[in-house]
Amino acid sequence: MKIRVRSEEHRFTLPIPNCLLMNPATAALCIWAMKKYCKENSDEMFMPQDISYQDLKRLFKVIRKCRRYMRGEPLVYASSKEEGTVEIYL
């Protein structure tokens, strides 16, 4: 995965290995964090019991498989009013 940030003053790329970011240990950590921190704001956010550990593991697996289909296409593209952009590639 590559995260590219561009603005008028700065331009940098952060390479992050997919195996470190999307694995079963990270899925377990995400579920733990959602259960702990989403209870405080449960009226504004989705309920953490809607997503299980198995669902998150399946999502990570599908994202890893999509990598070969999305070569060169950004997964997320966002731009700001100040002409800065953020692109996330798989």
C-alpha cells in the first residue's frame, strides 16, 4: 500500500506493506478498539457489534485480492480546498 500526500509545500509517499496492515492480528486489534471506543459515541456512530472479527478478516482478504485488479488505480482519492491531495494505492 502506498499513501501519497501532495500539497504546494510538501510531497511525500509512505510505503506500508499490506501484510503488516491487513492481517488477522490487525483485525483483532481493530475489533478491540471499536468495542472500547465506539461505546462512548454509539448514538453518532454505528454499533460495534455490527462488525465481527470474521467479517473484518474477510474484508482484509478481499482487499488483498483486489490489489492485482487495481494496479495503478487509487483506492481512495481526496483533495482539499488548499490544492492538497491524498491518494491511497493498494
